Amino acid sequence: MIMMIAPLKKKDDIKIFILYLLHNLNKPLEFEDINAIVMQDGVVGGIDFAECFAELLDSGNIKEIHDENKIFYLITERGRHIAENLQGEILGYIRTRSLKSALRFISFKERGSEIKTSFSIRADGKYDLCCQIIDERQLSLEIKLVADNVNQLELMRHTFDDRPEVVYRGVLALLTGEIDYLLDD
């Protein structure tokens, strides 16, 4: 798998993408969560996100909601109209994958779960990958693997980031012997 590096470059496409996700999530979110959701699949760069989000807010496509000591953001009717009627140059698989990732992010956040992946380059040119699931501030899964090359690293990261619950269930099934056909010699 090739590393995806911010394929959306046009401001209009990035704005449509942000509105698409907010429209489909349909709930007030904090800025940090929107930032994480929009950027988690590498579709949009950080500076581009910040600029486009500010412009969407200024143009009335997103509104602020003040609640106690927090500020939440919600798509407006004008923003919904744009999200429903414009697609820009955003490929269907990007929209689908990003919405799926966004819904998973929200689900894990509501449960208090956090997904983390990190890596470092080794002296031999390979990569150390660490994948973690943290539930309610406690580590519930940590896997450390060595990837032979950047493509393998990105494939493993993407698989874990895309389906951490499946990886968790798979590891649990292997270690408890529920999938013993993989353990047979």
C-alpha cells in the first residue's frame, strides 16, 4: 500500500470534505475532534484543514455552540445543503473510508477508547511499529512489530487504524485458542 499524503489540495474540495463528514456525523463536536477526524486518514493536511475550517466558520457553513467551558461546532443548514449537493473531486472510496474512520473515532471516544500508532526507523532500515488501544485511560492492547519496509509499515498502520476492534478480537481469539487452525503445525 502506498502512503496517502493529503490527496485533497483544492480548498473547495477540502471544505466539501469537512462538510460531508460533519453532515454525516450530525452532532456537535469540539475543534480537536473535528481536526482529528478530518486528518486521521491523511486526506487533508493540517494547515489546509485549519484555513478551510476557519473559512467555513466565517461563511456561516459551520456554527459555534458554547456549552459551559467548551466550544462545539455544528454544521448549519447552509453547510448541509452544500454537503448534500456538491461532491467536488473527492473520490467515493475516500469519502467512504473517511466516514467509516470518523464514526469509529466517535464510537471509541464515547466509550473512552483511544487508538494510537507510532513508529520509529531502525538502524537497519526497518521500522518498529507500536499499536495501542487504550480504554478508559488503561492500556487494553499493545502490539509491537517490525516492518521490513515503508509499504509494509503503512499497510499495518492502516489496517490497525481502520479496524482496531477486528485486530483486538483476532489477537484475543488466537491467544485463547479459539482460532486454533492457525496454531496447527
